Amino acid sequence: MSPRELVVLGTASQVPTRTRNHNGYLLRWDDEGFLFDPGDGAQRQMLLAGVPARDITRICLTHFHGDHCLGVPGIVQRLSLDRAAHPVHAHYPASGAHFFERLRHASSFYDTLDLRELPVTGPGPIASGPFGVLEARRLDHSLETYGYRLVEPDGRRLLPDRLAARGIRGRAVRDLTPEQLAEVSAHRPGQRFAFVMDTRLCDGVFELADGADLLVIESTYLHVDERLATEHGHLTAAQAARVAAECGVRKLVLTHFSQRYSDMSLFHAEAAEVFSGEVVVAADLDRVPVPKRRTTNT
């Protein structure tokens, strides 16, 4: 089972820079690999990050602006070239199905991939499995855009001291009744991940971020350029931090930066004035661990 972590493939917005590639984010979540918004160059960034294409099990697109989807052809063709043995599910706004079709077949290649398209038609749960539930929420941008949220169900964690006190060891744990399990374990809150790109502040942003252990959110602009952010359908670092503060987020990851900025410490400083939790200003090829689980005593 892989560690839960975010691999940052790119952090630029519409225009890449010498140090920032177009978007791309791979969430390693146990045996799943969620690839969010692969922009141009995502395949090469995966190579530099040491992430094989076969780790991808789902592709999630928020919308069809180029910096969020132009990496799809290369990713799909690489998965075919590597003969990925598992199906790959693709989630994207249903209104952009014609764009996905063009990206999926952008050039001639020997197609061996079992790619299963699951267009998003509205807010709510869109997939489930051992990883939990994947949900979508509508955002406020210049074309149909959805953010994503991964919710793991709550569970139980075994308490070694209570097991030892009752002489329970090894396979005997499997035979515990629900009542016995409750006596030797504690509530284990499920983890939550949220991904928010290209949006003004709206209800969907707060719904996605609610209680997130790790929130990846665009902060295209600084507060001084808030007018531009509103006009172009984006957020500032201060607004992203406000979302994190109000929603009880544990770790905030800022990304999708305008090419107009070169001093990235300004983003951290602006967010830290509003949000007291951990702030990460993402850089290309960063690896950001999902915070350790919350624990309870009951």
C-alpha cells in the first residue's frame, strides 16, 4: 500500500514559466492514483517526479481550459504504450465531452487502454470504492467547472493495550463480534481530500473544503490584484486561506500561480495572516504528505 501523498507535477496557470510547468497533480491514495488536471507537459513531469504512468487509476478534469487538460493525450498514449493492466476511469464535465473525445484521440497510436469515461453531470457522489467516495461540486468560472472531494468513511483502530488485556492476539481479532470490537478499539475518523481550481468564491468551494485534511486550491493572484481575480474567475491567496480557516482544513496547498509573480514567499505570507494551520506554497515536483490521521479516544 502506497503512502498517501500529493505529487505536484506543475503549478503554473495559463502561462508556464521557466520554473513552473502547467498544472498537474497526482494524489497517491493507498492503491489508487488520482491524476487531477494534467496540463501540457504532464507526462514529462511524471518522469521527472519518478511516477510511472501505470500508477494512474483515475483522471479527474475540473474543466477544459488548456492548462488543465492538454496533457491528456500524452498521458493516455503513455498508458497505452505501457499496456496498463487495469481500467482507468475519467471524470470531466459532461458539457465538455466533445473536448475529451478530441484529446483522447488527438493523434494516431496503438490504443490498448481500457479507459472508462464517467462524465460529471451535476454535484454529488460520482464514484466509490475501497478508497471511499469521490464527490464533485460545481464551481464559478467562465465555463462549466467542477471541483473534487475524496471522503474516506470513518472506521475503527485497534488498541493494543486493550487487546493484550483480554488476551486477544493474531487471527483471533477477525472473530470479534461488533460488541467486542467496540471494547478493544477507538473511533477512527476517515480522511478527506479536496481539489479546487479556477473559481471565484462560491458555495461549492466551501462544501468541497469542509473538514479537509488536505486542501489543494488555486491562488492565482495576490490580494492586491483581487479585482483581476474576480474578473477572470479566480481566487487570491487570502481568499484561499479564508476558505481553509472557515472550513477547518488541516493542511493548505496553494498553487496555480499567475506568471506575473516571482516572489512566492508573498503567497505564504498572505495566507498565513488568515489561516493558522500549515501552509504549503506548491513548487513543481514537490511531494506533500497527507496529514496523519486524526485520533479520538472513543
